[in-house]
Amino acid sequence: MKARLKEIEIQALFEIDAASTQQALEGIRAKYLSRKGVLSQLYKELGSVDEKDRPMIGQGINRLKAIFEQDIKQRVHELYGKTGLTESEVFDVTMPGVCPEIGKKHPITKTIDDICGVFSRMGFAIIEGPEIETEFNNFEALNIPLDHPSRDTFDTFYLDTENFETDPQKRRLLRSHTSPVQIRYMQNHKPPFSIAVPGTVFRPDATDASHSFMFHQIEGLVVGDGINFANLKWALFEFARQYFGELTKVRFRPHFFPFTEPSAEVDVSCIICAGQGCRVCSQSGWLEILGAGMVDPNVFNKVNIDSEKYSGFAFGMGVERIAMLKYGIDDIRLFYENDLRFLRQF
Amino acid sequence: MKISYEWLREYVNTKVSPETLANWLTMAGHEVSLIEHNKGDVVFDIEVTPNRPDCLSHIGIAREISAATGKPFKFARAKLLKAPQEKRGFRIVRENKAMCPFYTMRVIRNIKVAPSPQWIAKKISSIGLHPINNIVDATNFVLFETGHPLHAFDLDKLSGNEIIIRNARANESIVTIDDIERKLKPNMLVVADKSRPVAIAGIMGGKDSAITGATKNILLESAYFDPISIRRTSLALGLSTDSSYRFERGTDLENVVPSSNRAASLICDIAKAGIGGFLESADKAQSPAKINLRVPYLNKILGTSLKPAEIRHILARLGYRVKGVSVLEVIPPSYRSDTTREADLIEEVARIYGYDNINSVPASIITTCQDDNLKDFIAKRNAAKETLVSSGFNEVVSYSLISKDLLKDMLWTDEGFIKIKNPLSKEQEIMRPSLLPGIIKASAYNTSRQVYDIKLFELSNIYFKEAKEYREEPYLALALYAKANTLNQKGILEQGFFRLKGVILNLAKTLGVKNLKLEKITSNLLDEDRSIAVLSGSVMLGLMGRLKDNITAVFGITGSLFVAEIDFRQLVLSAHPERYYKPLPRFPYAYRDVSFAIGVLVEYKEIEALIKRVGGNLVEEIELLSEYRGKQIEAGKRSLAIRVIFRSKDKTLTEEEIGSADAAIRSGIEKTFNAVLR
């Protein structure tokens, strides 16, 4: 038996050395190593070998198996691992790659997804609401009285409803901000909660490079026991850091919004010049990107949330503005023209 | 609003640079948007928020600087001038007391209208106004100094001795100083003499009682008008002035008389005039209400630990009177009618304490979950977008408001669309009842710019009226462009059609739409016999096909545009993306190709069904290899090549088994459809 192993070893190694194609090597592998091959046959015959020789012969077969496998691989490398190609084998690797055809999400969608992703990871639920709204949800509940100049910044498209002048209850408008979703949410949910609300909004602004009668906002609202202004600063600082980058600085400036008190406008250090001052930030080093504040008690009263027990903060930002800053887009109309040469860049 | 640095420094003694000052103002809530250097002076453009009418003047801004810096504020309110008894027996008649709780008038005689002295002209011009004459400039000067609007009438042009503050009468009108005739309505407040309105109260004076070069005697008005009334009138007339801007935001009742005195003494001085009588008519002044400010509550809202003394100090600097320790009793100054509640005071304290000085503290954000319906909808919408994007389609976002003409171009007949009451232009007069106009327009935009590789989708709302309800529903539109539009190039046409069909099938598969069916349909938008409806069971989801040539042509597109529009809400409701694992096949497959010529009216669907029936459960898959129509083949026929893939889940199929299934299929096709095998 021992002699037969030696014989098989010499024969197989000779065949492997002599093989000059992959097919020939596959044939050798089948002949010696397959389930019906020579070595399998030897294993079967082990039973008839003397008990004292059995371990030694068994190890011998194992050894052959390892040697053959190794040598076949070795031979493959020898055969095909050559260096240099003939002229006819060479191709021009600098020719363009064949790109699988993929489309792109609109940059507004992408911006919304990215921003909402940050808030989602912070524990906010992403909530949506209707674009057609009532005056109550868009204005009154948000402490924006009909005859106050604070309405000037909320110019609004109205739908041509029946008896428009005489039936204000049935009047419908296109929401001029995403804040009415706050009202809807608070009417149907008990605090505590944290929500972020992306959506389309409308304001009758004449269209130019920086104004559009339709645009997008993302709104945030956190209501709970003991939520305070310091928490608001933290939340927006975290958002800015995660979305604009670790080195982003954040500045809160007092401002006025009817639905928050205290209110703030929030600036981030200019993402173009890192706060050094440039054309985009009007040399100030700051970019205004958010409005925020503590929810006005009047708003809580409108949705029957006890403003003594709960407090909350809210914030809102314009999606197009952020996308324009982030991607260096200088004309808001590009978002709505849908030129594929534009859309494919994101 | 423009504020001059030099002018400002008359009321607050600050030596800091204009840039530093601008930064202080910005950080106190009065954003300085522009700093202009102008002839040795510096002018700030300040954005004053609508709740702070008290800051619409130089003394207002000076007060804020004083509060922020602690530097003393110096402005001596003008004293009432000693005046002789008025000869003409004037009377103020406040017919509408609610809209005018306080009205005063001052007579000034023997004025000499002339150019203003240099110092006034300079101040007026520094904030961008043109000096007119000493009288007008004096009232403007006082307006921008104290924030209180005044009006000067030519006394000799007023008839009778009564100044009447009343509502306009029906059909009354007035020509204002800008030479425009304004039709008045009875809810508008006017200042009138015996015979006619001489001013739209608080907004603009009448032309025929205005100061001219020939004016000798004037009547100077200083009053408080109800903000809501002024605002309504200003909006109704489309007329906003420096005066109405301040009155509608609320002026300072305690500033009515001092401002009048300031202007009167100035006019007497610069127009060498003699002071005349002064009259006032006022409701009993109400003492300002006390506001309780709880120190612990303030700290709870702000996340601070301010001490009562610090809070008292801040409020005192802002002009508030404060008493108490843990609960402060606060009385606002007359010019701060915006602060009426505890919350308002908390903002004031935070503003002056400095938002920068409030630390950022991690919030106990309550992890919140989406409601189930919304979660399901958003997840499927994302899945749909991902599928389309990976199929090479680009997302578009088009306007929700469109022109009626755009619908007309699409031969849209349904009148159930929603109209906008106050559109900016015809381009935005209605809400889109379909996504197709937008996506066709976007396609046209691209073809007209030599971009022809067009695959677009939009997933947004459409809007419609249904049973008097105003509805919005998410829809999905797809568009795919092929340059060819003639039948000769039908290969290209069909590629477009079947490509789009494939995308819809893929989408349905990804979302797990149950019972998906595609059936022929006729539509006035799409080619006859080349459009299909997409259904889930018997629920209609949408349709797809090639736009009729007249529609594409109207939009300026040459070529073929394949479009689809799908009710995305229905699609979501029919979609059940749960999946169960099917064991992988353990035995190899084999295939046979069959080609045959067959009548063009036999549908592939029927052939496929036959193969499945005849081949039984050995048939794993049926694949269309090619279709040929043309010269090589008899008219009215087409040639199809189909690959049938056989596999058993129990064993490796033998040649005989495959052969007999294949033979059955071939003879089935031949006999059933009268096809000619090749």
C-alpha cells in the first residue's frame, strides 16, 4: 500500500507538471481528488489495511490530497500568471467605464432626507401634514392675529371657496409655513413628544433668483416637562454640527415670531468661508438659517396643553435656502425648472 | 429703517465704533443688515421686528443701546410751550372715540416757509429723505427722532372751526398729497373739517390742505389712532406710509404731547413763527397693568439660574418699574405696549442678559414614533423613489400651482380643479389636478435644451374638489422620452413603451402590489391601442402609454413621450411587501427555444398562457427573446422567438421529459394559433 501511494504520487505529480491547459488540470483534479477519484478509492480500501499500519497510510493519503491540491494551484499560477500581454490581448484601459444608468432624487428631497435623518437619529418622529389648511391652523392657533403687521411676512394664497367673504370658517388657504402641522399634532397627541415636519409651503412672492411662490420648510417641535431655552440651544447646536460639520459655530440672535417667546434667529458660521467673511455671508461670517424659540403660552392654550405643566421649543428652516448654501446654487428657480443637467449633479 | 450713527449719539453717549454698535444691536434683536459710510456719518439699516414700534426712531434705538450697555440715555421731552389764548374758537370733535382715543392740535401762526437750516437738512438727508421745506422737514425730523407721526395742515385752507375725527361717509373721496384720488369706505377713519375730509387719519393728508410755499398759518396734529383701524385702511387702500407703518404697530400714548411740543418749538424757531393755542381731546388714560413675573418660572423656561436682583436690574434698564423678590411686580413703560404677559418679560430678560450667556444643555428628547399609517406611507414612498432612481429615473419637483391654459393644452375637460382666490399671475391660477402637465413641461424644457435622455418621475400631491371638500392626494407620474415618433421606427417606440411598463412592473414588485393587472384602455391623452390601465385586482391604480402626437406637439416636443400616472395612495393600500423565503432549486434547468410566425392580433399574453397550460409545472419561466415584423415575413403576421425554461424540484429532467414537453408546446402553438413554426 505504501508503495502504491508513492507510485500514485509520482504519477500525479508528473501529470500535473505535464498539464498545459486549465481543462487538463481540471481532468487531473477529477481523476485524483473527486468523489470517485483515486484518493477516494484509497480511503475506501483503508479498511483492508493492517490495523497497525492504518493511521500511517491514512495520513499518507491525506498528505497526497494536500500536495495535489497545492500543486494544481501552483501549476495554474505557472500557466496563467505570466507577465506581459501580446498586442492583440491588450486593451485601452483609459477608455470610459460603462456606468449603470441610475437616476437621482431631487436636491430638495435629498436635503430634506439628510436633515430629517439628523433629527430622526436624535429621536424625533418625522411627521407630515396637509398643504391645504384652515385660517385657524395657519394663523390664529399660532398667535398670528388677523389685523397685526406680523401677518405681513405670512402673505398667503387663498382657495376660491364659496362665499369667501361671508364664511371665514370654510375658507381654505395654502399653508404659508409648516407650523400648522404642530397645531394638528398637538391637538391629537399628549406631551411629551419630539417631531420634525418637512413640507411644501406657499407664499405669493414674485419669482426671482431668491424668491419662489412655492418652497419647502422643515419644522421641529419638542414639548415636555421642563424643556427650556438651554435645551433649544443644545438641539440646534447638535443639528448644525451634524449637518454642516463638526467645526460649525452657532449664534442665537433675539428676534420676533408670533408663535414663540422668547424667539431667536439662528445663524451658523458661514460654510463657504468658515466664518472669515465672504460674498455669500455679506462679509459677516454668519449665515441665517433658522428661526426658533420657546412655544408661546398662547399657542399651548389654543390646543389645550397646560402651559404651566409643559413647555416646549420649536424651530423652522427653509430647505431651498440650506440646499442653495450647501451646494452653492445661486438661483432658486433652478429647483423647479427640472433641467436634467442640473438634477443629475446631486 | 435707517438710523444715523451721529444722530444717535446725541441721545446716548457711546464711543464704540459703528461696527461694534451694529453688532450689539444685532445681538439685542435689532438686526443691522447694512452699514453705510456716508459723508463722515455712518448709517445703519436696521430690521425692526413688528412687535417693536418703539424702536422705529432714533430715541428708540438709543434707549435700546442704553439698556444694552448701561450708558445713560439723554433725551429731555419738550415742555409745553407758553401760548397766548387762541383767537379762533377751535374745537376737536372725536365722533369715533374707539379709533381715536387721543387727539391734539396746535396752532402756529405767521410762519415763513423756507428751506430748512443746514443741521435739519443734514439729518433728514442722512437717513435718505429729501429735505422739502422747514415745516415738512420739522415734522419728519420729529418723526424720526421720537417715532411719533405728526401732520401739518394749512390752517387757512380749513373751513369752520371744528376738527372732526369721524368715519368716512358713503361715496366720499379725497385727493391725497401724492395727487391720487382715494375712494373712501365708511369703515375708514378720516380727519375732516366742516365740509370735507382733510386727511386719511394716520395715513396721509389731503392735497388741498397741505403746506405750500404760500402757507402762513398751520395746524399741527398729533394723535393716537387705533392700530387695527389704521392697518385695515392702509391695506384696503394699498397705501403704506411712514406714518401708517408706526400707527398700525402701535404708538406711545405718552409721546403724543411731547412730540407735538418738540415740533412746535422747532417750527417756531426755524420758521420764525409765533406759537398759537393748543387743544387736546382724550379718553381717560388707563394706568398700565401690572405683570407678575415669577423668578423660578423664568429660570425654568430659560434654563438659567438668574437671581431676582439681576432680573430687576435688567428690567429697570429697559424702563420697567419693578417691585418684589421671588414674584416680581412689573409695570412696563408706556412705549412698551408689546409686553403684556409674563412670557413677554421673560423674553426681555433673556434678550438683554444675552442669548449667548445661556448655556446649551442636552434635552431629555422624548423618542417619538410615527403614527402607523404615516410610517407605512413614508416607508413605501421612500421604497418607490429608491426603485425609480435605481431604474435610471430622475426625480422632478414641479409647481403645484399651474395655469388653466396648461390644462387646456392637455384637452383636460374636468372642471373639478381648485382655483386660487388671489393668484399672482395667470401662471399660478389653479392647483394642479394631475402631475402630467408638470412632467410634460419638464420634458419639453429638456428637449428644447438638447437634453434627450429623459427619464423623469414626480411623487407629489395633486389637488381636486370632491363633494365640496378640498382634497390633496399623492400621485406618481413617470415620463420617458424617445426621439423617434414615426411608426417606421416602431422598435424605438416599443422600447419606450416596454421600458416604462417594465419600470412599473418592477415598482409593483418592490412594493408587493397584490393581484397586479395591466389591461388595455382608451384615453383621450394616450395613443389608442397603445395605452394600458394598471390595476390591483379590480382597483384602478393608474394608466400609462404614449402621449398622443397632438399633445406632445402642443408642448413643443418632437418625438415620443411615454407617460404614466398612478394614484400613489391606492398603490400604497394595495401593497403588501411582506416576503417569505422559497427554497432554492436543487436541480439544474434546461431550456428550449421556439420560433414561429403568428397573426399580429394574437396577443403574447395568450401565447404565454398556452405554454404554461401545456408545459405544466415543468415550465419554470417563459422569456420573450425577440419579435420581428417586416419584409421577411407575410403581411399581417409577426415572428416571435420564445425561450421556455424547464425545471423540476424533485430531480434532474431527462432529455425525453424535456423533449416531450417542448413538443407539446410547439404543437399547441401551431394548432391553437395557426402559427407556422420555424
